[in-house]
Amino acid sequence: MNQQTCRWTMGRLVLVALTCLVTHIGAAQDAPKPVQDPQIAGALHQISAQRIQADIEKLVSFGTRLTLSAQDPSSIAAGRGIGAAREWIRAEFERYSKDCGGCLEVKTDSFTEPPADRIPTATEITNVYAVLKGTDPAQAKRMVLVTGHYDSRNSDTLDVKGDAPGSNDDASGTAVSLECARVLSKIKFPATIIFLAVAGEEQGLNGSRHFAKIVKEQGWNLEAVLNNDIVGGDKSGEQDHSVVRVFSEGLPIAATEQDVRRIRGLGGENDSGSRQVARYIAEVGRTYDAGVKPMLVFRLDRYLRGGDHSAFNQEGISAVRLTEFREDFHHQHQNVRDENGIEYGDLPKFVDYDYVAHVAGLNAATLASLAAAPAPPANVHILVKDLENDSTLTWDASPGAAGYEVLWRATANPEWEHVQNFGGATRATLKLSKDNVIFGVQSVDGAGHRSLAVVPTPER
């Protein structure tokens, strides 16, 4: 054998050895675009801008939906006030349930809110929701939830008489919950989906706070909350109808002092459960072209403002807020009027119904993807007993999972960049320094449905 042939043979042997090594540990690659689920894609085609418009116009027809407004039988019969709106929402959920053979369990959560700044006298507040129970006994306790608030207000938070149309804020979000219930109730999912409409948001997040406390006290396994508030795509000249903002908390409100120390020590300020939900929505947006692109905003909410998702965050539940790109404040919390050439009031004519339909599609695809996926892996750890440049992760097997993927990204990057498949293994070693990247692990079923990612905690 001559020298050139020898060099070529040795090079080939080295290449074969490296190929075997990569095959053994799993080939790293850029995060792939998951394949669409035909059932989910088909459901998105059923979302109707016309139905959404009808829902919003119906909610506006009740005159005012102020939480303090009338809810006595005569007002309900006359079709005015919060009580009439509540009964209509409940009837819609019940109608969807009838259409799917009773697949939805329609419920109300009523309570009396004591007097407070925006509640002058004790007031009954009612949340309305529908439950699409999961079909897999092992996974049905896993839940995902979509919500919007059905109450409204005008310039005065105590004005029980004046009109408060609330088309964008937040009939649009309520319409998203209703439309998601209508189209997704036709499909069976292993996990459970809850479609919620809350009241009391404008008076102080009362409805969502009460519901979130129930979730916490009863120990529901609620993996993600999608709060849609002001998703009407107001037809202002500078609106970007191709984008919907997704707000998510960084440092969890419910974090203990020990949690905060751990987060600071590991550089985990950008890896709360809510941030993982936001990243999941972004990935779903790339998988299913709903017509609107998620814009991740790593902030609890708009600057110094709040919404219903934060009530869930307060209880340690991962929750995000979806909101149009640019709000028009002439059309929020305003009496309907013309003044100095400016038209005020939250009227239906300012809503872009196609935009709301796109947002509903993004919500539906996210809910369906999560409900179809296996449970996220539990007890995800990264081993730190020994100082080494390799990184070893371990986790527990998840019901319904066919395999697991390890994700990672540079610490300064907002979204997952790389993925490595480890099949059915529950332990993985990567030739990457834990000092330089953030890791996550997600479960995958045989059809390619992926769970939320879980960031590992240290195990000594």
C-alpha cells in the first residue's frame, strides 16, 4: 500500500469512527419545523371571521357589560347588562356541546366580591367556562386553558347606566375563547382543554383571580394559560395586522427566595414556565400559518399595566397575554363620542375581524398541540457532581411519550436554536459545556406532537 492510499484509508477510518460516534449520541441539528397535524390544520380552516364578527356584535348589543351592571331576571330578559351577556355566553357553549354530542361540560364559577376601590357594594361575579375533557385517562388531568374577559367599561369604571360596547376590550378575546371551543370541540385530545370567559377584569382582575385560586386550591394540573385581551386589530393607521404580541413574565411572581437565588445563580431569568409557553406559541406559529406572527415580548405585560394572565402567574401558573401590535387609546375605556374631530369609543367598526380570526387560529393551534402532546418530562436534572465540560441530563419517562429531545440555545438568544433526539432514553450526555448554553428537554409522541420544554435543575 503506498503512502497516499494509507493516508486515504486512515482518513476514511477516522470519518467512519466519527460517524458512529455521532450516531451513538444522536445528531445535533437546527431545531426542525414540526410537521403539521392534519386534524389541527383542518380545525384552523373551520375558524370563521364571520362568526367572530357575529359574536362580537352580539356582545356589544347588551349595551354595557360593566361588572357592576344589571344581572336581575328582567334585565337579562331585556338583553341588557352583564347578566344578559353571561347567559348568552353560557348558551353558546351549551350549543357547541349539543353539536358535538355533549362533549363539553359547561360550568359557571360564581362568587360575591366584597366592596373595594372599583366595587362600591358587594357584587356577584360569574365566570363561564366549558371543559373538553381529555380522552386518555393517564393524561386527562393535564389541562390547558384559553381565556378572555367579557366585562367592559367606558370612561367611568362605576357607570352602570351608560353604554360600554367593549368591542376590542375585550369582546375580541371572548370571541377567541368561543371560537376555539366551537372548532376544537369536534376533535378528541388526550389532555383536557378549558375555554373560559371571565368577568371583573376592569374592576381589578376579580374573576381571573378567583378562578386561579380555585385551580391552585384544587391542585389542577394546568400547564398553560393563554389570555387574549385586546386582540381586535384596531383599524388605526399604524396597526401591524401581521403581528400579535405575546407577553410573558420572567422572574415568576410566585418565586420563593430560594427560587430567586437559584434563578440568579443559573442565569434562568429568561426561562420561567411562562417564557416556555411563549416560545411554544412562537414554534406553533411557524408550524401552522394562522395568518399572524407571534411577537415575543419578554415582559409581564404592557409597560406598568396588567391583565388576567397575571392573576394566574400570582398562583404559580404559567400564563401569557396576547394583544394586538398597536393599541388605539381613543377606542379603549372611553365614552362613545366625537370630540375635536376625534371619534372615541370601543365600537365594532374599529375591529378587524379577519385579524381576530387569525389570532383565534394561533390560539387553537397552540391549545390543540399541547393537548395532543404527551406530558412534559418530570424531574429534569443536569448532573453537576463532577467538574466536566460535557453535560449530562436525566429525566423521568412521560405517559404517552415515544421519545425525548434535548434543546439548547446560547444564553443570550431568546428562542431554542438546536435539538438532539435521544429516542426513548431518559439520560443524555452532550459534548457541550453547561456554562455556555441553556438546555431544555421535551417529550415527543409517535405522531410528532411535542410537549412544553422543561429546563433542568442541578443535581449534585
